[in-house]
Amino acid sequence: MHPSPSPSSVLLVIAHGSRDPRHAATVQALTARVRALRPGLRVEASFLDFNAPSVESELDRLAAQGEREVVALPLLLTRAFHAKADIPAVLDAASVRLPGLRIRRAKVLGPSPLLLAAVQRRLEEALHDAGLRPRDKSSTGVVLASAGSTDPEAIAVIAEIARELRNTGWCSVRPAFASAALPRTEDAVRALRTEPGVKRVAVAPYVLAPGFLPDRIARGAAEADLLAQVLGDCAELAHLVVRRYEAAARPRRAVPGPVPARTVAGAVASPPASAATAARRSHRAAPTPAARRRGGLIVLPSGRAG
């Protein structure tokens, strides 16, 4: 049984969009699975680019139909440029344009144990299709290939997921990127070939739907032994969408906090920043070189894959 946080809240998923018709078809298939999980919930799809309806037009339509509350949920795997800039800008403008429509904002999909389970599912399907058994994962190296981003946070998330995937029994796991960062898929495949214990290499696309960058990942997997499918409309992804919706739609309770100290003039004094907070502020203020290296991964100065 799923709780019903707010029966009036429409779920509006926001996908990236692509000129490749398989992308929109996959998004629609995923939303259909979500509707099956929550029959009483109105679920609509929208796109940032290339496909219709746009986020703006879909919000306008919902408001014109008398809907009062929408949960906007980005179908994005990491908090990169689209999640931090594009989508907030669109939703901010809509909130001003449509004052009668309350827009709640859900978190992006990743990271989540359900996404890790979805990657595992696709890899195990690839093993099965190749006539291999689950125990063969212990001699299989995996390239976790994402679309790529210049955002350090997104790069770090992919590297962490690769480490978590390695802990599930695969011989070795390396992250790779189709754009904006290095290594590329083909380079990670070749590197895995040299690692002790690796008898075969599988490429797992860490992308939601087919399109331009997933096709680039597939080309980079030409020298691999196995290529898993994109995450697509798998059950784990549909359940994750429902979870993100419920977390955003559920009314938030106020959490009591300490009474702030006041200055002599009566103004609220800001608490001193912790060392971690100060370090983060310093990191954000630091100038960005043409290319940054993080944990062996090189972030290039171009490309904005959300």
C-alpha cells in the first residue's frame, strides 16, 4: 500500500528530450508503469527540449484545467546543470505566471539504491542473454557509462556508484562518460582488459533512455563482450519515481530549532560557519581551471549533460 500524500497533486515528470523518437517513447512507457503503480494518480510527461509537450505548455494546460497542485519531478540521474539551472528557471517563471498553481519540486532520481538495483538488473539480463550465469559476474569487469557532465558533484556521484557496484560482486568496475569528462567508454573497456581476474568486459549505460549519447556509449562498447540495455522503463525506476513523488507531495512538518542568538540591536546573529561549510564555500569560490581532475576523472570545460 502506498500512502496518498495529496490526492490533488498531479505528477509532472520532466524529461530531457531528444530528437531520437525512442527517447520520448521510453519516457511514456515509464509514466505508464507509474500510473499502473498508482491508479488514482494523474501522471503527465513533459520535456525540456526537442519533444512536446514542453514543461511550460504542460503547466499552462494543467492550470487551465483547474489543477491546483503539481509535483514537478526531474527524470534526471544526477544533480547537474539541468537540475540546478534549467528546471528551476522554468519552474520559477511558471510560479509567477500561474499564481493559482502550487508547484512542488521533487528531487532528481539519483543517487538511490533502486538505481543501483536497476543497473544490476540490466547487467544480469546481459549475462543471461550471452549464455552466462550469475556467478560469472565475479570474472566480469564493468564499465559504468554515463552521459557525462562538467559538474563535479555529478562526476563524484558516478564514481561512487561505480564503487558501490563493485561491492556487489563484479570483478572490477570503472566509470566512463560519453561527453564532457574522461575517460571515454572505449578507454575504460581497454583499461579493464588489463586488470587481473577480468575475463570479459560488460558496458552498463547509466542513462534513462535511448538517444544520441547512449548511441555514443554503444559505439564505445564495440570492443566489449557485453552491452547492457539502458535503464528504460524497468520496475525499479517506476518505483523510484513514485517514492520521489510521495516525498515531495507529503506536507512538510516544521522542525523546531534552537532560538537564534540576538545582537544588542535585536538583529539575529548568524551562527559561525563550520569548517566543512567554510571549506565548501572556499571550494565554490575557487577559480576553475580549463580542466579539473577528480579522483582520476578529468572534467573537460565543455558540455552540459544533465
